[in-house]
Amino acid sequence: MKKKICLLALISIYSCGLGPKKIDGFDNYKKVIILNNSIFPLKTNGIYVSINEGNSLKGIKGFYLYKNGIYHYEYFDDNFWLSPEKELKKRSSYYENSNDFGEYIIRKDTIIIQDFYSNNNEFYSKKILEYKDVILSDTIVKILSSYTLNKEELLGEPIIYRFYPISKKPDSTKAWFLDRKWYKKGLHKSRK
């Protein structure tokens, strides 16, 4: 009977994505944020929102960059660019979600972002997603690839993000990984 209960519990964990977090490969936090030979610094006083990506389930994606190397993403309605202020006000309650954070590094004209995603049909509650983006200017970023760290390609066409300045950003101190021992131990001094 105990074996059956254990088996049912494991199946439930597996099918609900309630298992452990898979952090293997999440290593941007261990590296210097920006190398000295990087071409374009990116703005951190606003949000980068896609201008050519739409998804009927989630809408368009936006992301924030913080000077300490933290990255935060969220989704907006497809009509964000028609009324950015209105869309940002609608999403202000979403800022409290601690799961939608990651880390970035800038190398020459490329920004590499690592964040986490959840899939309720997998054992791990979180897995790493990595983006490689070309920095076209300090206000325009073009995502060329998106993949899980086991190299499962997730992105079709390149996505272009445009900067929109704002005064209030999500609180980056709410990222779920900030209080983890592995994070504190490996954190690069440029991110403190």
C-alpha cells in the first residue's frame, strides 16, 4: 500500500510540475554584467516591449533590465503600443510575481538572458530558458534565438523589442533565487 501511495505521489509531482527546480546551466549571475569592449549600453529606466510578436495565449512580451544584472519579464495585451501607459497600469499588480526573473550579461553587441520557465507537464517545476539577442542600439534589441539549455529551439522568426521609458519598475529584490545559498555563494561582485 505504501508503495502505491509513493508511486501516486511521484506521478502527481511529475504531472503537475511540482518537482525541484533545474538550475544546471543558470550561470549568468556568476559573470561580470558588461565586458568593457561591449558596444552599446542598454537603458535600464524603462521596459523593452516586442513590436512584432503576438501570441493569442499570452500577448506580447516585455522585459526590464536592472543595473545589477537582473532581468524581469511580463506579458501585455497585443495592443500595448497603441496605449503603453494604459497597458502598464493594467499590469501593475503583476509586478509582485517572484518567478519571472532571471539574469543577463552583455558581450560586445549581444545580450544573453537566462530566465526560468515552468511547464506543468514536466517533473521540474522550473527549467532554464536562454535568449541570445543582438543589441541594435540602446533602445532596440533583436532576439535571434531562444532555447532551453538542452538546446531545444523555441523561437521561429527574430523578435524586435523597442524601449519605452517608465518611472516605476517591478521590485527586483523579489526574485525567487536571491535568497538561495547557491546564488549568494556564486554571485559576481559586479552584481552586488
